[in-house]
Amino acid sequence: MTNIHASQLAFFAEHAPFDRMESAHLVWMVERMRLAYYAEGDVIVSPEQNTANRFLVIKQGMVHGEQNVAHAAESDTWLELAEGECFPLGALLAHRPVASIYRAGTDTFCYELPVEDFQTLLGMSAPFSDFCTRRIANLLEHSKQVIQAQYSHSSVEQQSLASPLSALIRREPITCSPQATVREVLQKMHESRIGSMVAVDEVGRPLGILTLPDVLERVALPQTDLDQAVITIMSKQLTTLSPQALAYEAALLMAKQGFRHVLVIENERLIGLVTEKDLFALQRVGLRQIGMTIRHAQHVEALQQAATDIRNMAHNMMAQGVAAEQLTQFISTFNDLLTVRVIELELARSEYNNTPFAECFCWMALGSEGRFEQTLSTDQDNAIIFTVPDGMEANQVRTQLLLIAKRINETLALCGFPLCKGEIMASNPKWCLSLDEWKQAFANWIDHGTPEALLHASIFFDFRSLFGKQELAEELREWLAKVASDNTRFLHQMAENAMRIRPPLGLVRDFVVGKENKLDLKLNGITPFVDAVRIFSLAAGVTHTSTLLRLRASAEKLKIHPSEIEAWLDAFLFIQVLRMRHHDEEKTKGMSEAALNNLIDPEQLNELDRRILKEAFRQARKLQARLSLEYHQ
């Protein structure tokens, strides 16, 4: 055993996962490590050395990973490890040789632990085992706690939206028979001090619900006979979720549909009721209230206030540690509601209200909104798809729709969604097309594959319906899924185009930065994931628009291991978190929506976030390596 110096333990205490290990386990590990030196250019581990036989932690220096097949940069180097980082975890866990050559980039010192002791340590230390098996996910958990600490001063204690609904059920549901009288049910609600009653059948299946607002509307005002069966006045439109569903899913349903209750159903039986109060009793602005404000808004000022509430909501959710996937869904969902209300108001004010003409089109969201991935910094990307009524021509319909679309785009701009500088908006005649015209446009892009066509594909292929005749968008999506998956030449062209945007990892420094030493988290961070996954989904015939859902749905056909998929998803979501934190900080400083950007100085990040960002960019390179392998780029 080696003698342990205090400086050795201090070194490990500064780096994950060692900072979370029990002291006895850390001492046990350090006692069994030896310190090895490698001169610049020395091979530390390579595939030719057979099964990986030691766990290494960099004490000083730099280690480069070289993997020729990846073609991930101009040179063979695709991975760069620095002080405190460890390797080769994948090979050690799988009991196989490494897939890359690990070479000393400078004079380097590494702590080395024999593989037998590494395996023993996995069984001894839960934090160590968790880190090794879920590396980036574990780092993200560290970062999430740091983020919550940073935001805690500006947020009240809140119910976690990551909780399963089963954890929020306070008691057995109080129910009634569908044949109970209205009088009996009202008396029971009063005695039990509850705001709703659910009627269930003999086996516990819910049939209807009566809420306090219903009592005013359906009982008091119409002076309903109190001795009739309560089921006759109950709402039969029930919103249900399973006990495994998360609180944020219930919150989204309440916000979108304006309900105050969600029924929790297991094996068709009612097991509980989750209310808005359960979810947001301690929250400054309830999500349903924002949704109701939007739905009932009659003028742009109310919508502007709702847009501000959405941004405040995002800040509060970041403070309570809501995951990036959920947070971007919330932002996109509320932005959807706001957009829909703007469209409704403009249609109501137009001369085409309540005519067949008003029902012949579908407003489509594109880009990040189409993918449910909006952050606080987002301009407008939208389009219109329409049918041509009998007796009219496409140009006649377009002319009328463009008048409405222009007003909608301008109103959205007043609500904090800047006009698209590239004019990718429904008010542009190029993007207000009939179903047949859209199919023709998409077919031309796929057939020709010009740079402009590939750019358009990267924007417009992420469309989804937002308002109106959604079956038009569904038909276009199904048509696109078939046509694109059958055209391998086009997919190769898209892959070649996608590989031009590289994750900004450097060989001398951690990152390749641009002007003012800034990284563009959207262009060089998010885009490589979005572009690669779009191609995978087109090839697999997947009809989802969300990057996360596309990747999960494409994985089986692509035969990618689930752990690799989850690492890519974690990396993508971490970059999204950084973007949202950056936008939130800029907003706090008084910056307008139009001025928000995606440029960060990596030197301003804490050490943990720099490390995770570097790991996230490595995952982007791995994803691009897979894309390169599939399409021989």
C-alpha cells in the first residue's frame, strides 16, 4: 500500500465523483493507486493492449483520445481529457479493450488503480458506481444542485414537478354513486370540505365529476332540481393520468385545458384526485392561471402580461430544479396557447370570421417551437397550410390569408416574439401554401438537395400543427415520412451538410471560441444534435418533431444501445439548461427579448459546468461519428 499525503486527498476532494465518496472508501482507493508519468506523445492505453486493466485519473497534464473511424476533426483527435477526469470507463465496465488510443498531449501524471480494485470499489461505493455507470447523468445531477442553490434566493419552496402523481395523493378519493341526488352530493361536499365529487360505478371506474364552479353554472343559476341523479349534471369529460405520470404532466393538462383537477387512474379504477392546489399551493403564479389569462384575453395588453408571466414561471421552475425537457415543454406549451389566442382574436376581428374560409387553413409552428424546444430567446418561425374551397384558386385563398397572417405576426412581435429576420413567417407568400404546393416544395428540396434546399429542410421539416385544420399537417407529415425515408441520396446530402457544424472542442484549450472568447451554444451546441437526429428520424420514418422523441423512437431501428441514447439526450439537455440560464441572467439585467443571444464565455462558468459542457460536446462528436458511419461522410 502507498502512504497517503493530505494533498492527495485534497486533490480528489475537488473532483466528481470522489467529492461524494465516503472518506474510508476514498482512502481505500488512494492506498491502492500508483502515480505514473507519461511524456508528451506517449501512448497510455490502446486497443492493442487487450482488455483494459487499470482505471486512470489525470493528476496533471492532458490526454487525447484518437479514433480514426470517427473523423470527428481535421486531425484524429476527437477527445481531450484534463485534470481530475478519469478513463477508460466504458472498457473497464464492459471488460473489453478500449476503442480509442489514449495519448499524452503534454507531460502527464496519472493516478492508476488496478482493474481488480476498480471492480471492488464499484461494489463498495455507491457514488463511485453511479458515476461510472451514468457518467454524464451523474455530472448533471451535481450541476442541477448547484443551479438550485444559485436560484434559491429568488424562489419560494415549491412542490417538485418531477414527483409522480402517486406521491401527491393525500387521501382516498371521496366518491358517490351516479344515482345519488344532487342534494346528497352537495351535502357530502360541504361536510367533507372538498371542491369536487367524482361519481364511480360499482368497480370504481369514474363516470363524471362535479366541481364548485359547476354548482354555480349547473345548479344555482338554472335552479336545478336537487333531487335528480347527480350524474345528469356532471361533466363527462374527464382528464385522467396514471399514478406513474409526473406532476408536470398534470400541470400541462391543467394549463392547456383549463381544468382544476386530474383524476389518477390505475387499472381503470379511480385511486386519487390531484388538484391545482396540490401542485401549486406555494407558487407565486399558478400555471392554470396563466393559461386562463391567455384563453380569456381580449386585447394585446393582456397577452403581453401573460408573456411576462410565462418568463417568470420559467425562472421559478429553474429555481426548483425542473428538468430541461419539462421546462422547454412548458415554455413551448404556453407559447402555443398564446399564439392560438392571438390567431383567435385576429380571426374574430376579420371579415372571414364564422365562414367556411376561416376553417380551411392550419397554422404551423416551425423550428424550435415545432420541436417543443423553445427557450426564453426565440423569434417567430411559422407557416400556413390550406385547402382551396370549391370555386376558388390557391392564389385567391393565399391573398386573403396573408392579410390575417401579417396581423398575427405583428401581434406576436408585440408579445415578445421578434419577427424572423429570414422572413420564415406565415405572412411571407412563399410560406403560405396549399397542401399540394407544400408537397411540391418538399419534393423539390428532396430531389435537388441544393444548399438552399437543405437549409429549408432543416427548418420546415420540424413543422407541427398549432391551430386550425390539423389534419392537413398530419397528412403532410405522413407523406414526408414516406418520401424522405425512401430517398437515401437526399439523406446523404443532409448528413454531409450537418457535419459542417462541429462541436467547439479544442486541442490546445478546452473549447474553440469565437469573437470576444464566446461560444455559440445554439449553433455549435444544440444544432449538431438537432440536425443529426432529424436525419435519423427521417431515415426511420419517425413522425415526431421533438429531438428527444425522435431519437428515442429511432434508436431501435438504428440498433443504438439505450445507454448511448441517454448520454446523447443528457448532453443535449444540459446545453439547453445553460442556454436558459444564460437567457434568464440576461433578462434579469434588463435585456430585451430581441437582444437575447446564445453566446457564453466558458471561462465564466464554474469548473463543474465547464467539465459537463466539454463532456456534452464530446457526446455531440460521438453522435456525429455515428452519423458519419451511417452515411460514410
